[in-house]
Amino acid sequence: AESIENSLKKQPIEPTTTKRNPLAQRLKIRISANENSIQKYQIDLTKLRKKITTIEARVLKTPEVERGLITLKRDHTEIFQKYSELQAKQGKAQLAQNLEQEKKAERFILLEPPILPTEPVWPDRLKIVAIGGFLAFASGIGTALLVELVDKRVRTPAELEALLKHPPLVSIPYIKTQRDTQKKRYKIGMALIFPTLLVLGTLAAIHTLYKPLDILFYRAWVYLDKLSILPF
């Protein structure tokens, strides 16, 4: 269209001839229509770019919105449950009031269904676990001290000198045997196995005597989620 328009501009056409030439008039109309279409497309392109920018901004905010939506859904569920309980109680109270006013019943007793406890009232399992851990720790220390007091063996030259009131003439170092090496390996193995068994026993005691571990893990998860510490 532009090449045709340029060629028409270069040709010396008289005004009277241009007005009477239908081809030139159709070309001008088409050129004007194309220019209008180009302007319209440019406006639409600008609008589309603005929409793309808005959508990209919304996409970047999607994780925060999703986290907030999950929290709102959880709060909504809890509030709806409490509302249902209060509505049921209000209905029973209204029924009792209507029966009392209309004297349809000589005596009406509103019995509220028992609510299952979420935590035990007695015994206090946390105190039992704490006392058991303290007693275990104290008994371990007491046993070690008792063994140290009862054991009267002489191990060092200083102890021998204190016992005999004379310095020893010769000090022979301790010679390790294969049995001593085996005992040392056994002690190292017990030193590794005992803490593992202690941790497993503690977890088992907490799960059995205090509260199931899955409930504790779930509460910790919810607490960390409220603090927004979790990375997902």
C-alpha cells in the first residue's frame, strides 16, 4: 500500500483527474483503512502488554495467597464447628423454653452430650516422665560414685605410696593384652549403643505415657507454619 501511494504521489496527476479516477480513490480509502487498523492493533497491543504485566505480578504473589488461603480455610472450619455447636445448644434451649411456656411438659431436663476430653486429667504423664528421667540420671551418678567408693584397687604409684608410706622402687607400666583390647572395643560399642537405646526408650516413654508422637509432630508443624518458618 505504501509503494502504491508513493508511486501515485510521484506521478503528476491533476486534481480534476484524481477526483475522477476511481482507482486512486479506492487506494486512498484502503490506505486510510489500513492506517486505522494499524492504530487499533497498536492500542490492543498496549492493552495486552499491561494485562501481561498484571498477570505476572499476580503469579509472583501466588504462594503467599495460597498460604493465606490455607490458613483462612482452617480457621473457617474451626469457627464453623464452634458455630454449629452453639447453634445446636441454642436450639435445645429454645425448645426447652417453648415447652416451659406452653406447659406441654411437666418437667424438661436438657442433657448436654458429654464432650470427650482431649487430654488426660490424671495422671500427669509429663511429671511422670520428668521424674523418671531425673531418677534414672540420679541413679546412674549414684551407682558410679558407689562403685568408685567400694573399689579399693591400687592403680597409680601415688596411691601405692600413700598406702605403704614409702615410694616404690620400680614402676612397671601396664601391658595391654588382647583381652584388654576386646574390653575396650566392647566399651566403645556400648557407648554407641546405650545413647541410641536411651533416645529410643525416651521416645517410646513419651509416646506411651505422655502423648502420641504423631500429635506432637503435628502441633509442632502447625506452630512452625503459623510462624512461617517452613520453606514450603
